[in-house]
Amino acid sequence: MIGEIHDIVWGPWTPVLFLMVGTVYSVRIRFFQIRKIPDWWNATIGNLLHDRSEHRGSFRSACTALAATVGTGNIVGVATAVCAGGPGALFWMWVSALLGMCTKFSEVTLAVHYREKNAEGDYVGGPMYYIKNGLGKKWYWMASVYAILGSLTVLGTGNATQVNTITTSIDSALISYNVIDDAQISMVNLVIGIVIAALVAVVLLGGVKRIGTVTEKLVPFMAVFYIILAIGVVVLNADKVPHVFEMVFVGAFNPSAFTGGVVGSMFMTMRRGVSRGIFSNEAGIGTGSIAHACADTDEPVKQGMFGIFEV
């Protein structure tokens, strides 16, 4: 069922739509993500290094949004893109990220600008709020549709994929070291699921502030550890790097050169790359901006720069 929905949602027009939106934003702000790298870098990491306490709320929100992409998004997203679209899919992941920086910047800026306060006094925002507050009453229906579809999206991309990846990885490790056999997998998965659910509940039941506190400590460690390990893999395989880049760039426009015709067309490679790229960085989905809307800041544009840094 999910496969059939995926084929409809990620039809021929969707990757083009995402790339077009990113291109329009990039042109309108004159490729700010490339032209002003020092500016948005200093407004994010630079500010944190200078005075972390003043920008802590912004950093927490960015970490909360990053928590959904560092790890599963980067590892599983890339692996499935290459398996389904060939090495050339990586090129289109890079393109979607480059253009997606402006899409994410726009989403986050709008989310902070059009956010509201709920009954408990906490900030709430995201696409449903900036559609409602920014476009007027005639678009309320679209805000409701987004809220419903967004909830379904995070169940699949944010929860099911994460848990599946964790259990599969643990299963593989336990089986390879002969700790368990195939007959015990279902019981082990049940135990892992219960443990994960309990750990997540401890965090979620503390509200948005506890989520931010946990991710603020966990995500930087995850990100740095991920980058160190990735660099280690590249260094250990340094002799293969030139060929890898050749496979990526040639495969982007001539997939069959490296896949033996398994990948049907350049468009399929592009579709896989763009879809997996968006799964990895969330630029264009809008869910990440919901976390950013909770930031304790009065400067929407500066928070938007955290969106660029995130991608």
C-alpha cells in the first residue's frame, strides 16, 4: 500500500516541482546560500561559539529538527537512493540539497514569523500556521489538509523508518555474532520496540522543552560522530575516490553506464536522488519548520539561517 502511494506522490511532476521551488527561491534571494556562506555560518555556529546562552533557544530548535535527519536520513536515505537509482542519484541529492537550502530557509522563516502561542503559552507553528495566518481564510482548508498529511508523513518517515533501521541493525549484529538465531528475531524485535517506546515516551512526555534539552546534547554528538566515521571510510578507501566521483557524475546523466541498464532512465535516477535527498534534509516537506517555530527568538530570518545550516 505504501509503495503504491509512493508511486503516486513521487510521480513525474514531484521532483521537478521541488527543484523548481528551490530554484525560484534561490534566484529571488540571489543564491544567498552560496553567495553569503560566511554570513549564515556566523549567524548560526559563529553566534553559538561566541555566546551560546543568548542563542540557546534557536540551537535547541535546530537540534530537534536535525534529530530526524542525522542518522537514518543520511545513511538509509543515501543507501536506498544508490540501490534504486544508481550512483548518479547522489548527484541529484546534492542538487536538491543546494536548492533545498533556500526552501528550508523560507519554511523556517515563515514558521517563526507566523507562529502562535497555545493555551499553555508555548509557541506553535509550521506550514499549517503560516498557510492559515499568511494566506487568509480561504486557504484554511489547505492548512487542515497539511496537518493531516503531515501527521501521516512523520509516522512513516520519522517513526517507522527509524525503528525499522534500529531493529534491523541490532538483529544483524546479534545474528552475525551468533547471539540469537532467526527463530528468536520476532521476540528480540518486540523487546527492542518496547525499550525504544519507553525511552521516547520519557522524552516526549516532558513536552517541547525536554525534547529540546535532550536533542541539544544528543544531536551534536551524533553529527560529529557521523562526520568523523564518514571521513574515516573515505580515508580508508582514498584510492577509490576518483572513480566514485566519476560514477556519480556520469551516472547522473547516463545511468546505464554504471548500472548495466538496471536503472531505466536519467529521470528515474533524478527522481530517486531528489526524493531521498528530501528524506535526508526535509527541505520542502515542512515538518522541520514545526520544531524551529518553537525557538525562543524574535528574529525569523536568523532562525531561517539555521535551516540553511541544517541542510
